[in-house]
Amino acid sequence: MTNRERFTIAVPDAALDDLRERLKRTRFPRDFGNPHWEYGAQTDYIRELVEYWRTQYDWRAHERAMNSFSHYRTTIDDIPIHFIHEPGKGPRPMPLILSHGWPWTFWDLHKVIRPLADPAAFGGDPNDAFDVVVPSLPGYGFSTPLNKTGINYWTTADLWVKLMQDVLGYRKFAAEGGDWGAIISAQLGHKYADRVIGIHVHLLVSLGFFTGGGPTPEDYGPGEEGWLQRNRDFLELESGYMREQSTKPQTIAHAINDSPAGLAAWIVEKRRTWSDCGGDVERRFSKDDLCTTLSLYWFTESYGTSARYYYEAAHNLWQPSHDRMPVVEAPTGVAVFLKEVMLMPRRWAERYYNLKRWTVMPSGGHFAPMEEPERLVEDIRAFFRTLR
């Protein structure tokens, strides 16, 4: 068994003071003709958020909330890995690893951890309990400093197998995720189908998405009108961040690692655009929610390595572990949130995945564990209930 150590989040006072001083000295850009963020992050809102972050946001309160969970750190293949491990309360908890994405942190999953680990405490059935494991992706948050190149979603799946088996001692386990976490989970269901009980995802893409392999226009069926155009609009209008982070992530890291206001603009614009908020980001994320995400990136100086995750995916292309169909052989449950950045058709999903459950949600976007935690929890419980 690989060693793990208990970990307590404790940001030094000097780091808090430095952040406030940098926020106070922000030099904001001029902005005009940008009422609906057409040109990107609106300066008036970023100015308002920066002032809140500097004068009203209480990091220590959120740090205490984070430390109410059981945190650990370990090292796997010379890579530091931080994770939460919350044992389930029920007769036979199922091991479940939850993976986040970008621009997320592990904390975007905090609303679902305890309902999954202790369902009875939230009005559920204790038979649905999970042993919940929530790691920070390599190079994100407290899984830092990352000093090794080549780490991407498919190498992370290898790390998660070692985390679950060698560090935590689970012979088989389940996986769930969105954004990068969905692709990591899919890779687990592809390469390690013999070790994975099943996977549940709330974003669908091809594992080889940097080289194609997705659905055709003919795959979209009744009830999926407009989905293909939504995907095309995202790739044309909303993927500039991906091109930058896939090609020259270190260049922009210099700006964002130095400017908390720059970090806020880069991340909050995505929170607004990708969530089901109708243009008002605070319908889904309070200022405290936003400042906590920003603070986790800021204090860990992890933006640069989180951005490199895209470069490593684009320059270390996925290779299949087998040529069988479906590509993802582990039983798969899918939750479709209609304001997700991309929407894949069920017909394609039935070919590519061993699809066992398909749920179209009435609301919610890219950040489902924060936007619609109750709906997501219930769908996870329902899907894995059939696999216990």
C-alpha cells in the first residue's frame, strides 16, 4: 500500500495580505459597448467582484468548511496528489471516485460528497451509500507543484487506478465526472473495464476528441434538434481558451499567475457562459463561490499547470487500448444537462459507450455538481443501484 498523509488546508496570512494588496492595485482595462459580455469579461462586473474579494470575502470561513472534510496527500509516480476521502455510511458502500474539470477545483464537488457518502442523512436510502474519493487533478489546486510533463486525462486515469487500488485498497470501484473528469472516467471505462464497476458522466465526447471520432450529423435524432448547431457554435465562438491552453499555456500563465483580476476575468467569464444562468452568473454561483474557486487557483499558483493539461492532451494523443465496440465497455450512465457546452446524440452514445442509463435534465449546465447537485446525486444513486 502506498502511504498517504492527512492534510489540512492552511494558507499563510502573508499570502492573504499579498492577495489583498494586489487586488487593491488592479489596473482595469477600459471597456465599452460590452453590456452582454460580447467582447469577453465585462470590466464593471470584474471590478465589483475584485472589490468584494478584497474587502468582504472571508477565506478563513471557507477554509474551515473545506477542512471539515477528510483531506489527504500522497505521491504517485512522482506526482503529488491531494484528495478527499469520505467513507460511506451504509451496509455496503460502493467506492466512487469523482473527477472535476477546468476551470473547476475539487471544491466544485463539495455539495454532492456527503449526500453520496451518507444518503440517510439527506433523506435517502443507506443502501445507496458510497465511499467517496475526490482528488484534485494533477497540477490543480493542492495536487501541486507539478514538475512533470506529459500528464493529461488518459495518464490521470492510470494514476486514479493506483490511487484507488494501491493507496486506498479498493479492488474495484466506480467513477463519475464532468468536463475533464468525464473523459477521465470514460478512459477508466475503456482501459480498465475489468476494474471499474461502472461510470457515470455528465459530458460526452470521444476519447480521441483531439483527432476526431465523434458523431455524424445523421446521429442526431428526435428531441435533439439544435444540438449539433450548439456544438458548432461552441467550437467556433467559445473555444479560444482551448486553443491558447493547447498551444502556448505558459505564455498566458505569466499574466494570470501575477494578476488576481486577470485570473478572475479568465475564469468567471467561463462560469457565466457555460452555466445555466441566463447571463447572470450569480444565479448559479454566489460571489463567495466565485472567490473560493479563484482563491484556490491563486493560493496554489496552479493556473499554469491546469492550463498545460490541455497542451498535454493535444500533444500526447490518446491511443486506444483495444479496438472493440463499444469503445467504453464499462456500464455507463449519462446525465444530459441541456445547457452543457456540447451535447452528443444518444444514437452515437449507444455505439460508443455501454450505455445503460440516459437522463435528460430539465435545467443545468456545465457545472452540474454546483448548479444541480440534488438532481445529479439522484441520478448517480439510481444508476449505480443497478450495479450493486
